[in-house]
Amino acid sequence: MNDIIKYKPIGYVRNEHSDEVVRTSWRGVKARIEVLPDYVEGLKGLEEFSHIIVVAHLHKAEGKDFRKVFKPKGFLKVGIKEEELPEVGVFCTASPLRPNPIAVTIMRLVKVEGNILYVDHCDLYDGTPVLDIKPMTPSRCPEEIKLPRWLVELREKALERSNVDIFRYG
């Protein structure tokens, strides 16, 4: 079996924010997705959706070692102390250091102009290759989800310390 999988970008994320600003933002930043000319026709009708699901290649995480278990330090952004963080598996987190450097993220679609998608809530760095775009539809929103106690407790602490509801989008 061949373990090599190849993908071709359909576009790139563009924003004026430093990697540090994007990395430390809890809700993401305003950005653009520049879709390559070969794929512009595939955008027809996308402007009618409020949100999109973006699949991207985490080019800046390439070659970096991932750990299978660690403390999810992204919660430090919302007032949680490192000693309060549980040790969890990589698949319980949104860490960019993964076995395969792939991101799946939901962004608010502000508008479409030609090959440019204007988005908000973007947590991807400038220059990130975009592999695919899908519309966010109700069938992709589960009615009920189960959450671990440690995450519920982190939410309570984030609300208390930073007035940030980590469960709310936007």
C-alpha cells in the first residue's frame, strides 16, 4: 500500500495579521480566501451561505513533532492557568501539531467577490493552502453533543476570568 497522499491547493488564506495575532485569537480574525482561477466556477451559489467549512494544510506545522498526550495550552488565552489544564490526547484538541497537518475549521462567510471569499473567525495563518471548501448546513449541526467534565469546568473558569464563553461561536 502506498502511504503517500497528494493534494493540490484550491486557494490560499490571505490576511494582514501576524501569526502571533492569529495564534492568540480565541475567535479568529477577518481574512480572505483567494480561490485559484481553475476553481472559481465552483463558488457559484456559495454567497448564499452564512458559514463555510474550510479544509486546509497546516504548512507551518509540517515536519514538527506532535505529541500524543499534552495539556491544551490554547486555553491559556482565556485566563486558565497551565496547572489547571488536564492532560489529554491530541485528538481531544484543536492543536495544529497533529499526525497529519490538516485543519478543518468553520468560518463566517461575509461576502464573495469573484475569486475572493471574505471571511471572519479565521484561525489560519496568512498563506495557508486551502484544500477544500464546503457549505455549513443544518445537517452538519448535531442536535445534542456530549462534552467531558474537564471541558465544562474550563468553560466555567473562562467565563469567570475572561468573560469568554468558549462554547459560543462568534
